[in-house]
Amino acid sequence: MPINNINSVTPPFLKKDDVVEIIASSKFVSKNDIGLAIQSIEEAGFNVKINSTLFNKLDVFSGSIQNRIAVLQEALDSRTSQALLFARGGYGFIHLIDYIDFSTFIKTPKWIVGFSDMTILLTHLQLNYQIKSIHGPMAYNFLNTDTHSRKQLFSLLTGNLEELKFDSVSFNKCGVSEGVVLGGNLSILSSLVGSSSLSSNLDQYILFIEDLDEYLYHIERMMYTLDRAGVLKNLKGLIVGHMTNILDNEIPFGKTVYELIYDVAKKYNYPICFNFPAGHDLQNIPFIIGAKIQMDINSHCSRIKYIK
């Protein structure tokens, strides 16, 4: 089946004075946490909408499960905003996903921006409804995201689809491939195996993975989980982003994180690209989940470009 058979819906790109709503669905945030995000949104020419419950806190979460479901449902259905920027990841979106009614949203979709715990929503929207979203920095992360990545987010939201070029590494498996990009946080993706949010039939997709604060053996176990579930088997390509603060035990595991990812996926006949500048790090270049892309990987450089 050609990738032309996957025609994901593109929400309307933003224009000056459109409204970006900041919403918290997982871990709690404070006003100080999102000050830079608000400033950046306004400097980019957009208006900011803040829900009255944004700064709610219940234990580590941004409110009760029932409250977070209601707030998310209202934000998805609202016609008063043109994009939703999630405030923070952490943990908690898994509480909500099975209770959200997407019937109104899919008729008038808007841009969803997030990563980390929001991998659940980004993946669910693409595989269930073929609606594009943006894997990119959230409001809380603006404080620890470089200026270029923040500017790229607003550029992408207005429809500027730039080619991404970055240095190759020795573990790259060279080649050229086209597919629809999907993915996000590896820990989240592995937890979705067997659910309605992740299919094992990804034969037209290029999978992106990244992670943070995981032990090497955890990374390998999650890679094997995806592989044994059939997720890796028929991909068009694999893109590996930041693997940040990966931990080892007192007795060394014996492989780097790149080595163990490569060893699990190398048996498949598709390009593998490491060093993609997205994930839990200072540089977190945004990109569109559900977009058709070409990955061109050689020993000198790696290129990712959108196919219009």
C-alpha cells in the first residue's frame, strides 16, 4: 500500500492573533513554570488562553481524573482556540485517553502540541483518526528549550515546513525511505502495546523514539517489547532522538544506548537514523506527527524533509 493511501488531516495553520490555549492534563504546573511560554506565544503574534483550572494540583497531578477529563474535553471541542499547547508531561494522560469523545474534534481539528506523556494522544489521534499533531516543547519545557527550537515551533504552526539536516553518526543504517512519521517517548510507546492507541501494523510509518532517565536494560527491554509485538517489523524507517541521562548499573550493561537500539532493529531492511535533535534536551526541534516525510541517511549527514 503506497503512503498516498494514508492521507492525514492537516488542522488549519495559525495566523496572526489566533488563540493558543495552554492546558494541563498530566503533572501540575505553576504560574512561574509557564511564564516564558506565555511571553513567547505573544511575541510570536498569537493570543494566549488559560483555563481557570490550569494551576490545579492534586498530589502530583493537575487535578482529579474527572476534572482533567472535563477540561481536556472542553478544550478539544472549543471553537475559541486554534491550537492546544500542553503545559507539562510527566505522568497521567493514560488516565484520560479512554474517556475522551473525539467526535466533535475530528470534524474541526486544531493543532495539538506536546511530547513525552502526550505521546499517548499524538499516537492515538494519528492511528485512530489520521489527524496530524506536533511533537514539540510544552509550556513547562520552554524554560529548558533553546531559542531556535521555540521559534521553530511557531514557524511550524504557521505552515513553514523546513527540511531538517543534522550530523550522521556511526550507528546510522544508511538509505532513503518515505513514510508517515509517528512516535514519541519510547517508554510511553512500549506501554501502549496491545491498546487501541498503538497498532502493530505500521508498514507505512517511520517511527521516532526518544527517552529520558531510563536504565540501559530498560531501553533494551522496551525495544524488545515493540519488536515482539510486531511494531518494528514492517516500518519504513526508524529515527532515534535524544536519549537523555540514560543510566547504567554498578555492573556495566556492556552496550551504549545506540548500540542496543541498533542491535534490536538492524535485522530489518530500512534506514535507521540516530542523533535526531528532538526529545528531552535543550534542543527539541518540533515536527509533525502524521506528516509524509523522506529520510535520506548517509555517512556524512542526515536529512528529513516533508513531502507535500
